[in-house]
Amino acid sequence: MDLGISGKRALVCASSKGLGLGCAEALAAEGGDLVMNARGAEALEASAQAIRDTYGVDVVTVACDVTTPEGQAMVLKAAEGVDILVNNAGGPPPGMWTDWEREDFIKALDSNMLTPIAFIKALVPGMMERGWGRVVNITSQAVRAPIPVLGLSNSARTGLTGYVAGTSRQVASKGVTINNLLPGLHATDRAVSLDTASAKQQGITIEEARAQRCAAIPVGRYGTRQEFGAACAFLCSQHAGFIVGQNVLLDGGAINLTM
Ligand code: NAP
């Protein structure tokens, strides 16, 4: 299927690795030019060069922390006039509800709620003026089924979800769609760190912890960044113009829900 986005320009935040990289690769495969971002310059440039070599698209890199005002200003300078925005950042650490103080919540809100909102506010007006745009926010399955040890993530991502529910309906008439992609377990560095924490807590090996977690997924394995990226590219496509304000769960069936 031709997604009809060849020549469009996309900002993909936090995209040197993992799910962000999957989205960047899938958009590039459709002929989209990219602005890619991550804090670590070396991995970012390596991923960008691999995309340039494979897909022949234009890729600009901005190495900075996207959750800071300074980082956001650097990214926005490079991403002026983009047609597609994929919001992403690292997830907050796991912990206990008794441990989290105001500063921990502020940090989580900055990363996973206020940064995507800042990019939406900066870039969506231009998309509306041009009559076309796509925004995809990477959130989490925790929005549908909160994970107790990820209370900081549950809180921040639910806040973003509420904002998107209203905003997406306010901009849709101008050809701009905003949707959220909710990853379940995917085989990325983030999954390795969660497997490691689970193994340590239970006194088992990482392989045993991973097997335990896979057993709870009807598909029987973690998702891949390529599968995730393909779903993102579809939401960014010409065909997805009637999909507005949705929370699309990609979890291999792990959460037993009808809606
Ligand atoms: P990952 O494999 O650890 O990759 C994270 C990417 O984001 C890296 O490129 C990292 O590069 C970049 N990054 C992190 N913090 C950043 C920041 N402040 N500014 C700029 N770039 C930043 O993580 P992932 O698995 O792809 O997860 C992506 C998001 O999905 C996270 O919010 C995660 O919590 C959520 N999620 C993941 C899963 C899963 O199973 N993988 C499940 C549910 C939710 P640098 O470190 O160099 O900055």
C-alpha cells in the first residue's frame, strides 16, 4: 500500500533506538525526510546515517535532551514546518507509591506530558495553516491498564491522553489528526532494563524473567520496533485522515479488553 507521504517531513523525537527508531525507519521507507533526536550524539548519528544509506532520504539530527526548554528550542529550530510529529521520550523509572515526591512527578510530567504538549502547540498551528498534518504520541499500555510499579508513567501518560482527547477534536477540521500509540512489551533497551529489574527482584535470570513476561502475552513474544513503526507510519498516512483522538494498543493481546 502506498501511504502517500513521500516527500513529507517528519520530526521523530527520541529516535536513535527502540520504538522511536522504528517510527523513523518506517516513515523513511515511505519516502519521508526526517528530523531525528536523542541525547547521545554517537548513536543518533549512526542511526541517521543507516537511514540515509538505506532509504536515500534527508535526515537532520539534533542531539539534545528533548524534555528541557533548551532542547526543545534546538529541535524546533530544525523542525520548523514539519508535516508529521512523533512525540517520544524515555519512560520514568519504576518504584513504590511511597517513594515518589513532587520533584519525581514534575520530572515525569515534563518528559511524558508537557514535552509532547509543547511540540503540539509549536507545530500543529503550521500544519493547520497548510491544511494537513499528523501527530502520533508514543504513550504506553499503562494508559489502558495501569502498571502499579510505573505510577509516575501512569500519571503523566494519562494526563497527555486527556489533553489529546480534547485537542485532537479541536484541530481535526483543518486536516490534522492527533492519535496515541500504546506500546505493550517490545524488544528494546527499555524492555531489557525492565527484565533486569524483574530478574533482580525475583532472584532469577534475565532469560527466566523474559520468558515469564512472554508467557503473559497471547502472541508469545515481545513486539518488534518494525511492527510498531509500521503502525505509526499508517497513522501518519493519507489513509488515516478519519482516525482522530484514538488510543491504539499494540500489545500482542496482553491486556484482555474489548474496547
Ligand atoms: P529505548 O529503547 O530505551 O529508546 C529510547 C530512545 O529515546 C533512545 O533513542 C534514547 O536515546 C531516546 N531518549 C530517551 N530519553 C530522551 C530524552 N530525554 N531526550 C531525547 N531523547 C531521549 O526505549 P523504548 O522501548 O523505545 O521506549 C520508548 C517509549 O515507549 C518510552 O517512553 C517507554 O517508556 C515507552 N514504552 C516502551 C515499552 C517497551 O516495551 N519497549 C512499553 C511501554 C511503553 P538517548 O538515551 O541517547 O537520549
